[in-house]
Amino acid sequence: MRNIVIFGAGKSSVFLIKQLQVNSDSKLTLVALNFSGLPKDILEHKNTDLVLLDVSDTLRVGKLIKVQDLVISMLPANLHIQIAELCLQYTKNMLTASYVSKKMKQLHQTAIAKGVLFLNEMGLDPGLDHMSALRAIATIKKIGGKITSFKSHTGGLVKKLSNTHAWNYKFTWNPLNVIIAGGEGATYLFENNEKNIEYASVFDAVQQVKILDDLYDSYPNRNSLNYVKKYGLEECKTVYRGTLRHKGFCEAWQVFVQLGMTDNTNFIKLPQKSSRKYFLNYFLKPNNDITTQFCKQTQIKKESDVYDKMVGLHLFSENYFLEKTAGTAAQILLSILEQEWKLTAKDLDCVVMLHEIEYELDGVKQKQNLSLYVEGEDHCYTAMAKTVGLPMYEAAMLMLQNKIGLTGVQTPTNPIIYNPILKQLKAKGISFTETL
């Protein structure tokens, strides 16, 4: 029996844990500050130990890692590095779903010297997006196609809600990341011109994307130029990666950005028992009527869908009080949205992904669309948990069976990794629809 430790027990971990419990001959150790987000059947599995532990206790964490065959980190990205350093100390392979950080990248040569594999970016985005795009790109190049444009869009969303829920959005992954999304601005390539978008304009730079007869907003996601070399797109005139939201979301979210309500740097302290109206008014210039000033300052009309979205959050109400009155603006806004956008037992989430690839083949211009739509089973076994957890599970199996043959800090951009994983995912119902 092999030993696997998983650090972190958040919303995205349930499918990974369940698959390892059911389909692998392994002893699991789950390490977290609490296990409130996991269902009873996972917590009571006979081959699973639960350890309540703060990972800053490196002595106890090291003792756990020492006896494992594989270490999986589902912790926040900034905590991976301390787990990785202990994995180097005890010569253990590690798997994460997060982007490779600068500090993680610096461990590459040491990991090679130790003969260990740190496989990162193995979730949905990053992860499934890499693997599906690279396989499609490789297939086009193999038949002699010259790729001229690559656009990729991904979103973790809730299924379209009733008209009573104006935003059509609920949290299906790390809520704070939703609040501060786009904070670093965005860069992409369009018709050989580099587009640099400052944070203040990210949610204005929206493209409309149609997937399975539904329209979505796609706003630019970070620096798309990082994928030119990574995906072998040096001849491309357009390279764009975007994040999806239901149509109309971005226009309203831009209001929060414009007013400064998503700022996560400056600390503010409001009076205790402040209302949501008081919080909104904090970002407006003085005026006897908050609604008049809001519309004047944001150029939003009272008859608009955007205004309805603000009303839906009770931001003009003195009867809804803040649970959090001290912190950054982003943290206080988050405390409001966590109440309004909490996934309930009746809600189903979905994951939507689209790759748009234009290429020339024998002098003929062609376009290939690859679309993915995955729906959650319930508010616990979500689409997000499925599309993060299943790729990680398949990667874990490859690592335990020593089938990858790579060492150092890696991502799933090698066909040795992505071909067998995509094959297994298709058998489990995660597959792309192709249109030409």
C-alpha cells in the first residue's frame, strides 16, 4: 500500500480525494486546519487519516512528508514553497494545481539533482487548458497547418440562475481571487500588436464569446504573451487568454473597480454596525442622495441592468449591515458577496472552456473550435472540483507508477504527460467538442 498526503481540504479537493480513496490502493493522510468543507463519506473512509495541523509547523509537516510516496498540495499558492522545500529534504515527488511561482522555478535544478518531480499547473486553469490546447496545436502542426490565431477562454460559473438573481454568479472557487482578479492588468497579442491593459480597464476590454448557444463575457487574463513560446505560437498574429463570465457581469464589476472597492492594499476602518449603504457611500463624493451621486459618478442609469445588480446586493440599503468593518476594501466587499453569492444545495455550477484556433493549410484558411462544458453534480461535488481534481488524480497515478520519466519543476506541456491524462479524462466524461 502506497502512502499519499494531501495538504489542504478546500472546495476543489473532493473529487481528487474521492478518486484516490476508491480507485487506488493507497493510504491517504489529509492535513488541514479544518475539514468542514468535506462530505461525511470522505471523512469516514477506512483508508484515510485526518490530521488537524497548521503547515507552518514545519517539524510535524516534515515528519508526515518523510513517510509518503507522493505529496499533493492543495494549499494556497504561496504556501507550496515550504512544502516543496521539505519534499527536497526528504526526496519526495510533489503535485500541485497552481501556477509555477518564481520561488518554485528556482528549485528546478535542485529538484533535478535530487531526482524528484514537482509537477505543477495540473488543475483546470492552469492544467486542463494547457493539455487540451497543446494537443490540438500539435495535431494541426503535424498535418502541416500554420497557426495564425489562438484564443482560449475558461470560466468557473454557476448555471444560469433565475431573473431574480441579477448577477448570474456565485462563488465556485477561491472567493478572494475573484475579487482581486485582473489586479496586475493584462497583456495579449492582437494582429501582431501588443495590447497592454491596465487594471482600471481590464473589465472594459471584454470580448463576446458564444459557446453552446450562450453568450459570455471574456475579459483578458494576465499576460497571454507567456504562452507564445510555451505553446509554440511564435508565428501567431493573435494570442489571447480570457476568463469567462455570464454576459453583463463585467460591465457591472467594472463599477467596483472604478470606485476602488476591489482595492486590496489600503486598510480602512468603518464604524461598527455600518450598513452596506455606508460602505458604498465611502467611495462616493458627498451628496445628500446616494443614488443620485452613484449614478453621476459611475455614469450608470437607474433603468440599467448594472443598477439592478447593485440593488440586488442591497448596496443602497441601511438595513443590511456589514459583517466586516475593518480591512481592505476588497476584504469588506468579499464579506458582502460571500453572503450573496454562496453556492446553495439547490445550485449547480459549471465549467466552460473554449479554444479558438485559426490556421492555414494548403493555402486555405480554417478555424477549429474546441469547447468543453462540465456540470456539477451538487453543491459539494462541483464541476470545478471535478475539472481540478480528476486531472490531478490522473497525474498522481502516473507519478506513483513512475510513468512520466521527468524530474525538476514541470508543467503538463509534454505529450508524455498530457496524452495519457486526456485519454483517461475522456473516459470519465471530460472531453471536448470539436467544430471546424
